[in-house]
Amino acid sequence: MSSSNVREKLWVALRALVTGGGSLQERLASAALGLATLPSKNGLPEKHRAALEAIMQDLTRESAAGNEGRIQATTRRMSDQEAVRIAGEILDLYTEIKGGI
């Protein structure tokens, strides 16, 4: 995966966070689905891999139940404060990879 594809997937995740419908937790779940397809070892600069892995761990810590996947199970139980923190981490990661503001 090229670095432009990494930036594109992060941009799509940010777009879901900013313009998607639903609660912040629902928008975060939509963003996370795209981030889950980002292979951290392929195309992502090494210095950013740990940040992506930490974000994905925060978004998948709950067990899947019924028709609900791990991401949905996690974001459904997430507080607004935690959702804001993770959304900020996604924005920070995109900004870093893009080279700043």
C-alpha cells in the first residue's frame, strides 16, 4: 500500500467523523471500519505504526456479540469523552502523515 493510499484511508476516516450521521460513537465506528483495512506494516511510516495500533486497540477492546462486531461493541459502550479523545488521535495521525497543517 502506498503512502498516498494510507493518507486517503485516513482522510476517508476523518470525513466519516466530520460529516457522517449519528452520534460521535457511530461516526467513530464508521471511521474505524476504514482504518481496520490499513495494514500497519505496509505503507505506513514506521514511526506512526504504534499510534495506529493503539487507536485500533482502543476501538476493538470489547468482544463481538450477536450481529455486532468488535468495533460496534466497543464504540457503543464508549463515553463521549473517550470518543472525542480517539477522534483527536485519528486527526493527529492524519496530520502527522500529511506533514503538518
